Amino acid sequence: MNDDFKRQLKGPVHPGIAGLTPYRPGKPIEELTRELGITDVIKLASNENPRGPGPLVLERLERAARELSRYPDGGGFALKQALSRTLGVAPAQLTLGNGSNDVLDLAARITVLPGAEAVVSAHAFVVYRLAVVSCGGALVEVPAKDYGADLPAMAAAITERTAIVFLANPNNPTGTWVTEPALVDFLEAVPERVWVVLDEAYAEYVEEAAYPDGVALLERYPNLIVTRTFSKIHALAALRIGYAVSSPAIADLMNRARQPFNVNALALAAAEAALTDQEFVSTSRTLNREGKATLVRGFEELGLEYIPSAGNFLAVAVPDAPRVYQALLEEGVIVRPIGEYGLPDHLRVSIGLPEENARFLATLRRVLAAR
């Protein structure tokens, strides 16, 4: 916060919040159109499902829209029942949120007291920092290993001041992931008093055999919280709907702290319908696998290094990344610079439709040749 703003404020300001940098999402298509007048735009910046929502979701939304004058079910009964059946957990273990960001923030608000610490890996999702520092806590960032989480080092970083650990699997923006044996070893090393938030926003995209199912580990580790979202493979990013699965005791605390009606009625209805459409999920996973292979081939042909990813995106190293990012924008291709994640030489590219992937690679080739 600059001095001009401080002079305008008459009352006290939380020092942690005043020092935060606001979250910067991927540039919207509309913003690029306003800035440069470009109308033929593809967006590969926010790890969205390029297919859009499935037909079952759209049909359900049409029915739900007729009840917009009514408040949503504040407890999310129907969606919790559907999640309970799908995941094999009790409804009492669930906390619904306005996107998974909401439940990540709830976990921090409950456990991070002023002066407490949270352990994360380098290159971790920036929302962890926002949530922790907003509570008056301090972030302990552990250096990454091969761009991914160094779990033994993270365990060693836990002290008496540690309240919570955030671990994304796969991680955004690197796409790196940890195996089940490595995760179990880590959970065994974490004191029971420390909460471990396992962020599985991209879990449905993962096809690696050794990838762990966090929900299956909950019974063994009562300090574990697993967060997931409908924004990614289910293609409901605009509706903001996510959830946490935890012990009933932790879920009870999180539900006490969440805002009333934090999930809107359209999101509840769409998410419930999305859970029934596993064909849509399977097709989206196949499309992602094929699109990722296309981008990998393209990067290798261009001689570019990339970080192997288990998600629906790839981080690729390019010469003079800020210039390449801007040049792509001017060609109507939006990707994501990730300098704020400690990766100033990389751009993160979401997997798009086949024609979008082809256009991105062709544009990237021209931009690099124009250096």
C-alpha cells in the first residue's frame, strides 16, 4: 500500500493485508479486446476446461434459474448427499465453498493465529500466502526440488509455531506432483496438532498410477483436509463452487466460520449435475491428454524446456518471457506469466481445444523467430 492511500485512511489497517499484493488472475478476453481492439482471441491462461460445461449441467441450470428469487440451501444438502455417495464419505465431513479458494481461506482463518506460521513449497499457489498473511500469520517457504515440493524439507521446516501446511497436488503453476508413498511418509512426520491442507484442484486430470487419493487417507490422518473444485475438469469456473473433505470435527469448525449462503443456488445445482456426468469427465481427460502431448511435441521441436505436468497446463521456459507474453497478446493469444511464483523465465499455458493448441504453437513459433 503506497503512502497516498495510507494518508486517505483514518483508522487502523491490518499490517499484513496492507502489505499484500492483490491476486492477479489470467487476463480476461474482454480486457484484451478493450486494450488492443482484438476480437479473435483464445485464452489459455487460467487452466479452464475449454469444452465448457456439459449438457446435463446446462439443462439443470435452466431449471434452477427459475428459482432465482429464492435463497439457496445454506447447508447444501443435496450436493453434500451427492458428494457423499461419490466420495464414500459422510456429509458431516464436507464443507462447501465459493470455489476451493473459499475453503482454503477458511482453513487458514480457523487455525492461523497472529504470529503463527504456515509451511508451503516454493512456487506454491499464491492464494496460500493471501490467506495466511491476512490472518496475521507468517509464510515459511521451503525451496523446491525439481520445481516441486521437497516433502522431507517441508517436514523439517515445521516448528512449534507451525499451525498449518499447504500442499497442492498437482501444484499450480508447475504441474508437479507427489506420489502416495512420499505423501504418506510426509503425513507420518507431521505432528497431529498441525493441519495439512492437500489441494487437489486438478486431481481429476491426473493419470499417473502412483498419484494418491487424498480422501482415502483421511481416516488415517485426522489432521488432513482435502480440497477440490468444480472449476477445472467440471468446467464450472464462473459459478465458483468447491469443497473440502476432512474429519467431522474440522468440518464443523469450517462450517461455523463460513459465510451464510456462501454458495449460490445455480452453483449447487450445476455441481450436483456435474457429478452425474462421468462421461464428460472422461472425455475431458482424454482431450487434455492429447492436447498436452501436442504441446510437448511443439515445445521439443522448438527446443524449449518445459516442466512435466500432471494437470491441464504446462509451464514452459522461453527467452525473454515478458516480451514473448506481450507479443502473444498482440496476436490474440492469452497465456499466463508466472514471475510472481518465482518463475520469471516461464509462461504457463493451459491445454486448449486442438485448434487452440495449434494456433498457440504457430504463434509462439512466429514470436520466437522474430527475436
